[in-house]
Amino acid sequence: MKIHQIVAALIVSALLASCAVGPDFQRLPYTNAPAWNAPLPHGGDKVALAQWWGAWNDATLVMLIAQAQRENPTIAQSAARIGQARATVRAQTASLLPSFTGNASDIRSKGGANGMAGNFSGAATTESERTRSIALDAVWELDLFGGGGGRRAREASAARARARNADWHDARISIASEVANQYVNLRTCELLLVGYEIDAKSRAETARLTDLKTNAGFEAPANAALSQASAAEARARLIQQAADCDVVVKVLAELTALPEPDLRVALAPGKARVPVPSNFVLAPIPAAALSQRPDLAAAEGDLAASMADIGVAIADRLPRLSLTGSIGVSDFSSAGIPDGRTWRWGPSLSLPIFDFGRRAANVDGARARFDESYATYRGKALRAVREVEEALVRLDGAGKRETDANAALRGYEKYLAATEARVRVGAGSLPELEEARRAVVASQGVAVGVARERLAAWISLYKAIGGGWDATLATPPTPASPV
């Protein structure tokens, strides 16, 4: 048997026997809990989570969420990371295949020396040379153990690409939740602002009438001072509330990347109108619900990638086998040397012998990074369970409190109306009226605050169970680059 046949047989045998070293990744459960430990939401119309925002019956909110998901830089950053990860997968895939390189050269040279013997005139002799060549080189590193740029490396890059894709979906859910939270803050802020405007006008009118009565001698100066102080307090509260609402508008402008004047025009029609969401169905088994969270899918992808990295580090300690070859032609024009054709091919074996423990340390480092990724994964899974449970508890608590808070507000408003009527006919006192007003203002704050808490709990629950994400959703488009 000829030598090249023996080499070919060895190569084929090595390829057939090759295997990826290192552990194989197995999916882990998010949680083994059989059911939630908090009451599930009930009542209302059941809608799919992915279309939940449309069930809020607020076109402005839906528009702002869509705008933010198109233009928010955080989502653009996540999309760019996906592009990077995809490029890495393509590069790792290409590294498994042979690479070809073309080379061409055209070199001219000229040399000379003063004649020493038989040339007493000192004249120089020169000789020119020209070398031309063209060749095609090929290199193929056989993937014996899945290391280097092999299967384990490609497996790691593919897992990271899946993780970055899940990150993009998680960013979209987070941005949608943040826009919704700020929108709810704005509408409840405006609702309080309307109540404070009415209160400020009422107190200003009371102060005006009290001044008239004081000047006519029908009211004590102390009551005039009280009414003026009450009016000033209402104006200060109104100014503060208006400033708070303006701040929320600016936050929304940042989240949506809309010019503030355009944003204010879009917000104007629904001023002080709080949206009312419909319920969505929540899986009673925690594992089923948490499987919809893209952040857990991203953590799982990073965990799989870190396990594949262990195989890459182990394979770096093992032999490497490469095939190299070249074919070309050359022309050396000097003293009549003719053209030549060249070729070469053969295997190249690299065997690590001694590196002072560097490769062994790389394996230990890869295992430690896997342990870190595993701890991160477990921490995110535990946090996910807690976030859903907290949202359920807050949603249940706010729903129960809202009825009582609204009943208290209606009762204080009736008491205030009765007190105002008594003061107008001279049967009530100004301090009694101010006490009734303070009760209404405080009750307004509580009622609106509970409504805001309930909506915030719905939004938290939406985010905690992944916003309707699943692995079959479309991948993000490639972002347009400015360069």
C-alpha cells in the first residue's frame, strides 16, 4: 500500500471515530411547583396575552407601545447583538469547512558588482531577474474532538444566538411594560390634577367670599386667614401635580422617541381617562407559565453555551489534524530556466506536550463559568416565580381595596357637598368645611392610588409571565446601520 493511501485511510478512520468531547446540555426545569401559592385573576373577558394591550380599549396606549418598540434604542441594541451573534455562528460554521487562498506574485530584481579580475576599467556588470508565480492553497482542520473552531464552538455560538434573540423579545416586553406603567402614571396623575383643579377653585371662591364677609363684619379675621391659607395650599398642590404630570410626559417622550409636541397632541384626547384592562388567562401550573419568559430562555441559552465552552477547552488539550495542499505555476526568467509547475499536499498533526498547565487551567475556568451561568439561571428562575406570585398578590389586594376606596371617596364627597350647603346658609363653620375638603383630597389620592396599583399589578403580571412570548415568534429584523 502506498503512503498516500495509508494517510487517507488514517484520516477517514479519524473522522469516523471523532466525537465532540465535553458534557452535553440537557434542559432543566424552571420550577417543580405544582401550582401558584397566590390567587389567580378571575372575572372579565379572557384574552390572549400577546394581544392583551388591544383589550385595554385605549388606542393611544397601543400606539405608544408600538412606537417605542420601533424606535427605542434599547431594543435597537438588542437587535444589534443578535446580528453579532448570527455573524459568529456563520464564522464558526465556515471554520468547519476547508479554506482556500489564492496567491500571485511578480518579482523583479537586479544586481551588479565591480569587476576585480580582467576588468581594470572599473565598469560594473549587472544581471536582471524576474520571478512570477500563481498558486492556490487549501487548508482543512479536521474536527476530531469538536474543539477549536469545531462543533462545540459552533454549538456554543448557536446557543448564544438563541439567547440574544430571546433578549430582544425580553427587551420588547420590558419596554412595553415601562411605557404602559408611565402611561398609567400620566392618566392617574391627570385624574388627580382634575380633582385638585376643582378643589383649588372651590377654596379660592371660599376665600373670596370669606374676605367679603370679614370686611362686612360677619366673619372673624381668623376665618379669613384660614380660608386664604387653604386656598394657597390648594394652589401649591395643583402646581406640584401639574409638574409631576409634565415629568411623566417627558419620560414617555424618551421611551417612545417621539418629539414632545407630537406626543402631547397624541395624548390630548384621552386626558384623565384611566384605561380598564380585560383579564387574560394565566396557566395554573407555574412551569407552563414560566416557559413563556424570554429572559429564562436567554439564561438557558447562555447556560448551554457555557457547557459547550467546556468541550472547546477540553478539545484544546487534544491533538489537531489538518490537511494542507497547494498547486501553482512559476516562471523564473534568468539564464534560460524554464517555467515550472508545483504541487504539494499532506496531513499536519499538532500534539500539545507541555504548557505549564495553561490548557488545564482553561478547562477549569470554563467549568467555573458554567457554574456561574448555572447559578444565574437558577436565580432568574426563582426570581421569576417570586415576580409572578407578587403580582398576583398585589392584583388581588388592589382589587379588594378598590371597592372600599371608591366607596370612601363617594361618602366624603357627599359629606363635603352637605357641609358646603350648610356653610352657605350659615349653619356650618369654615373649619368644618376645610376638614371635609381635606378628607376628600386625601380620599381622592387613596382611590386613584389603588387604581394605579391595580393597573401596575396587571402590567407586572404581564411582564412576569413573558408577555405572551414563545420560541416560534418571528426573529427581529436586521437593524439598518448608519455606516
